[in-house]
Amino acid sequence: MNKLNFFDEGSPFLSHPLLTVERTMLEIDFVESALDLPSGARVLDVGCGFGRHSVELAKRGYEVVGIDPSTAMIAAAQARVLTQGTARETAVSPQFKQAHAETFVAKQPFNAAICLFTTLGQISAQGDNSGLVQRVYDALLPGGWFVVEVPQRETAVRQLKTEEQFGAGERYTAVTRQYDAADKTVTEYFQLVAPESTRNYTLRYHLYSQSELVGLLQQAGFTVQGVSGNYEGTPLVDEHPIMLMVGRKS
């Protein structure tokens, strides 16, 4: 069975049922509340996908550059700007660039960078994201911020749903998941079923522990300023399925 990359054209990510407008606004609310950003600050969206965070940040007056290695995701992000626009007449439309974060070199430094929705683990399923984090550090101004969201490994493993289905009838998406304890990765298999076709996608990502993620940021030079377990800013506890870590460049 031929499996497409999760971020190829037609990806289930483009119609993910959890990625609502309300969720996106809550996530960017957290970014604004956690960071001391000046008006019109430059923000780098690492692994921007179809641009939901980039567009929301631009609507709030920030100058945004979104990068992603997927041609399909960049095309979807550019289309999102055309269909949604920006809420303020003074807002600058986000720029989108097809680029791998591990090799990205910023032409101008940024006030902040975000890497949300498990993007860090997805970019390198083997977990060696040290090069990526160092590139982000180098792209920031002194005092610049970095916000990372990843699943909390221990909780994610306990709560892992090995089978799940979205939709019903003739159109649905079936998901199966496997956890590899040796390299601490999850592999997800998506089957998109419709009358006209059936497509199969695969996604693999590394799960981080809190200490591992702290070490990754500190190795690049960041000082960890806070760790939350949700987008309300609640301090992290074992029961939280995600970690939100805020680092700052010295």
C-alpha cells in the first residue's frame, strides 16, 4: 500500500477536525500573553503548515514569516491569505517561504519564533532537533523569544489512541497509531476514504520529556522562562498531554 507523506497535497492536515478558528485564536492569545512583544514585532513561524498561526498573528499587527519544507503546505498557506485576508487595513500579509528550518538563514532578525502543534518532533522524527533549535536561536534578536509546543511523552504514551475515526458513511478518515519505545516515536497511519478514491498518509514524530526539551533549548543558548501544560498557561503537571515551553535568547 503506497503511503503519502502527511504533508503532501490532499493532506488530512488541511481538514483536521481539531484545528478550529477558536483553537487558533486561543493559541495566539497565549503567545501574546507569554511574550513581551513590541507592536509590529517580527515573528518567525517554524513549520507553519497551512498558515493558520501566521495569518492570525498578521491580523494582530505582527510582521510574520512562515517557513515549511512542504510545497503543498506553502501553497495552502498562500491561498489562506487570499481567502481570509487580514483583519486590519494596517496589517502586513504574512510571507511564506518553502524552507527547511535546519538550514534556514534569516535575512533580518526576529523578535520571536513559534513552533507549535508538535512541529518540532515532526520535523525530525529521530529527535535530533539541535540544529533546528540553533538556527532559531541565531535568527532572533538579543532577548528574542521562542515558544515550542510538543506532546508530553509520558502522558502521550499513556493516553495514546491506537485506533480512531473521524467522519462516517462514505467519507471518513481512519487513523491507527503505533509507539516505538526504543526511539520514542509515534507513527500514525491515515486512510482517507471517499467514493472517488482512497488515499493513505503516514506521519512520524518524536515524543519529548520535559528534561529532554529543556536540555535541547539550553544547548542552543536559550534560558527557559516557563513551562505550561495548556494554552491557559497552567503550570505543567503529569496529567497534561502537551508541554508549552518558552525560551529566551540571552
